[in-house]
Amino acid sequence: MEHKSLAAGASLLIGAAYVAIGIIGFFVTGFGSFLADTGDTLLFGFASINPMHNVVHILIGAFLIAMTRFSTASTEGALMGVGLFYITAFVIGVIAPDNLTIISMNGAADGENLVHIVTGVTALTAGLLSSARSDAAAKRRGLTA
């Protein structure tokens, strides 16, 4: 049986969580006011969302799940890329409160910023750790210099 990488497990877990959150989000927002700034519409009582934000969550989750079907290196890269994406979203959400209103985020106090930084750091760390493990395993097998 093939050994699954840390990146594959983390991508599957984070991806499934994001798809589920996106679907649950539609029960809160419905499908109307797709791009509206609905700062008072909260998921789990603290994270501002709108239908566009739900779609973003579903697409990123589906991307991470799909990447588990490719090579370990591809999955690691995807996980690190998504991690950096979410860290960037956190920085933008905290520093520039008017820039993420398309996904109904409004400033540093928005609970979604917490979700973004936790996801970003977790995904980036898992991708980097998995990459280090892959590199160490390749060196043990004599596949790298």
C-alpha cells in the first residue's frame, strides 16, 4: 500500500472542511445578493459571509481535494499556495477593511480573519513539513544530491 503524505491528509481534511463550510454557508445566506456586503450575515455567529464567499470556500476546498489525486509534490505545492493565499487574505482583511467587501468582510474585527490566518498557517506549515519529509525520504533513497 502506498504511503500517504502529510500534504495529502491535510489537503483532504482542509478541503472537505471548506466544501462543507461553503455548503452550510448557503443555508445561511441563500443565493440572493450574491456580491452584496452583508456584514450582518454571520456563519457560526462570527464570520461574515455572502454567497460569493461561499463559492470561494467551495472552490478552494474542491481544489485541495482534487490535488490529492496528483503527485505528492503537486499536493504540497497546492497546500502551500492555498496557505499563502489565506495568509494574504488575512493581511488584506486586517489592513484594508474596504478591499474584501466583495466577500462581505469588513475590517480587522471580522471573525473570518481568524479563520483565514488559522487556515493559512496550518496549510502552509503542513505543506512545508510534508515537503521536508519528502525531501528527506528521497535523500535516504539516494534520489537527490
